[in-house]
Amino acid sequence: DSGVTQTPKHLITATGQRVTLRCSPRSGDLSVYWYQQSLDQGLQFLIQYYNGEERAKGNILERFSAQQFPDLHSELNLSSLELGDSALYFCASSVRGRAGNTIYFGEGSWLTVV
Amino acid sequence: DAKTTQPPSMDCAEGRAANLPCNHSTISGNEYVYWYRQIHSQGPQYIIHGLKNNETNEMASLIITEDRKSSTLILPHATLRDTAVYYCIVILTGGGNKLTFGTGTQLKVEL
């Protein structure tokens, strides 16, 4: 158990709909990352937040947005969903230790768009 | 961040050591080598990381060459549960740097 909690674990929704994925980072971790993993693609970095502010942006579509709240949990909002958005969405959080910055991943949210 | 090169797949007999290589010839002095693995559709799992010295923990050992241009992850006694995709990632030190995953090595542990 990494300590990163994601909900829901599975979600099925229709095209055109909007969903929200939630992530609770490890206790004390200030950074939250979101990744997408489709069947035919590897792990793609979407976006990172640090202590409530956007820190880095990857290949995140304009239909997707994220935020990190004062209690450090984060939400990834996916709107106008398309079939191609079906994927595993991972959240990760990081602890800044003595040597580098170790990132721990949650178990993911399976999104199926039908 | 420096690029890494890993073999696409490897096989290992259960109980034997699995040695997974990684080339990172363009690594810079303040970049760490991290290893993660992903067991089918589960969240990537942190294994170990190092800067220049060899490292060992309860999961694995990491051997980094003196010139730091390559490294080897060693699973001393591989089990069937170690079957996974293993990712070698080089990342700049400092807070909050994202991980960029390549294609990794698919390790298959067999009886």
C-alpha cells in the first residue's frame, strides 16, 4: 500500500459526459501528479501540483483540468468525454527526502467511456 | 532529463537472480537513477534509486557503473510475482520533478 488513495476505482460513463477523479496523497506530501495510461500507450504525464499551485504541465487536453485543494487532495476533471479517453488514470504524490524526490503511485482509476 | 535505453523483454527462472540493464549515457552529474515496476495494470511501484554509489534495499540492489553511464537492477531471487514491466528513469534532483516513463523491460519470471 503506497498510501496514495484514488477514487473511484472503476467508472463507466457515456461520451460527452464529465467525470471527476479524486486523489488523496500520502500524509505530508505536497506534490501531486496525474498520469494517464491507455491500452496502446505508456504512462503519460498530465499535470503536477505543488501545495495548491500548478507546477508542471504535460500532454493534458484542454478538456481536462485539475486542481489541488488546501487539504492537499487533488481532483482531475475530464469533460466532453470521448471513447479515446478510456484509460487508467494514476495519481502520485512525492515526499522530498534527503536524496532526491521519491514518487509513490496510487492504484489508479479505470475509466471506460462508452 | 537524460534518456534511458532498456531491453524490451527478459526472461528469468524462478529463484535465480534477475539482472535488468539500463543505459543512460547522457546522464548529468546531479541526476539520479530511479527504478519502478508495474505489475499488470497496477500502479507503478517504487523499487530503488541511487546517485553514484551502489544501493540495496529489501526489494533489490542497484549497481551504477563508475562513469554513471549505465546501471543494473538486481532482483536476487526472482519469484513469479516479480513478473512486471521495469522502468529505469533518470531524473534531476530537487523537489517536485515529474517522472518520464519509457517503454521499460518486460520481465517474465518462469518456473
